[in-house]
Amino acid sequence: MPEIRFFPKFVNVKNVRNFQAMIEALMMSAGEGRLAAVIGPAGRGKTRTAQWYAANNRCAFVRCLSIWRGSELGFLQALGRELGVKKVAHRKDPAFLAVMDALNAQGGRPVFIEEIEKLPRLHLELVRDLSDLSAAPFVLVGEDELQSHMQQVTRIWNRTFQLLEFEALGVGDVVMFAREAAGLDLPTDVAELLHGQAGGCFRVIKRDLISLVNIMNARGKSEPDLGMVKVAIKQSLRG
Ligand SMILES: Nc1ncnc2c1ncn2[C@@H]1O[C@H](COP(=O)(O)OP(=O)(O)OP(=O)(O)O)[C@@H](O)[C@H]1O
Ligand SMILES: [Mg+2]
């Protein structure tokens, strides 16, 4: 029996389709500073989806670091690097101007900023200024706290044109993921059990599916059944 292989493929699940529709809607209001927020509990695929979109559309993607708490310079330098700024500025003003020039040169592509809710509000205000002055759309990606962080700054919330919440994964998403990542056609009971145990979390589904593939290979089976899924779930929870 040929071995079943798992590939960490990117799959076009419902949240991904919603994400693409949201970006399209955001782009329709070109010409003014505007923001979007993507929120949702851990493990639902927010980061992977934003990175996938950014990589395929040559967009900047910056994940905020806690060490930038004390100053906006590190944030501006990282954003500049992502936007292709060659010369690193060591003071805030020139770093800001370099980012502005790069934003103006890149023709309105969205910029993705992740986990800005970990930083003080000053960083959010900076994003607002950059977006206002360059008219580039910024998409902020984070956990649910991101929304209240943005709402605390009226002039940020006022410019937020789109809010997308990543939903719990559906059974259809699980079936699609198993087919595309492992070439497995899951029977309905197996898909429902995997789905029911994961609480909508992509990370858990992925872990369980990898365990299931390992068990099937160890037992030389080409069709998964409920018994194997139960073992897989137990194993990956322990691991
Ligand atoms: N569309 C997808 N296709 C394939 N794998 C995916 C997809 N979306 C997410 N994953 C996988 O699911 C896991 C969790 O995704 P990700 O880290 O993007 O979640 P998150 O919502 O950003 O979570 P956190 O809030 O913990 O940062 C990762 O292993 C990722 O590779
Ligand atoms: Mg993430």
C-alpha cells in the first residue's frame, strides 16, 4: 500500500474566501486613508491567510514585537524593510519619511500589520497618520482585543471600513483540508468527529490529521475509520 503523505498546503477554506472578499471591498474605497481589522480566536488561520495573501500580492507584512513598546522606531524600520527601503534610518523622522515614500511608490497595495494590540496606542496613531498621508490601506490582524484597542482611538475606528471575524472551521473545511493536504476522502462520521473535537481551530485539525495519517500508515490502511480518528485525537492531545 503506498504511504499517505501530508503536505502543509494552503487551502482555500471559507475564512480565506471571506478574507479575499473583504480585501476587495476595502480596495473599492481607494483614495482615502482607511483601515480594516481581521480578528478571531487563536488558531483559526488569520496569520497564515494574511501571509499567503501578502506573499502572492507583493504586500508588506509586519508582525509587531513587544520590544517596540518603548519607541516607534523599530516598527518604522521593520515596515520600511518590508516595503523595500534600502537605507535603514536611525531616527524616527527620516524613518517615517522613508516609509511614506515607499507607500506612495507602491500603488495602493494593502499593508498587513499583525498584533499591534500588543503595543501602546501611539503605534496605532502612527498607522493612522501613514494611512491618511499615503492613502494606502492598512489591514490590522489580531486577537479579539484588537477591536477594543482600535475603538479606543475614535479617529482609528472611524477609518475602519471593514471588520472580518475568522469563524470556527466548518465540517466542509475539514473535508477540503484532508483532501487537499493528504489526498484523503473523509467519510462523513470521521469528518464530523475531527471537526467536533477541534473547536473550530485549524491548528488542532492539522495536528489531528497528521496523527491520523501516521496511524493509517502504521496500520497499512487506505481508508480512515472512527477508531483510528479516536486514537489520533488522543495521541495529538497528549503530544
Ligand atoms: N487556509 C489554510 N490552509 C492550510 N493550513 C492553514 C490554513 N490556515 C491556517 N492553517 C494552519 O493552521 C495553523 C494555525 O494558523 P494561524 O497560525 O494562521 O492561526 P492564527 O489565527 O493566526 O492563530 P494565533 O491567533 O494563535 O496566532 C497553522 O499551522 C497554519 O499553517
Ligand atoms: Mg496568528
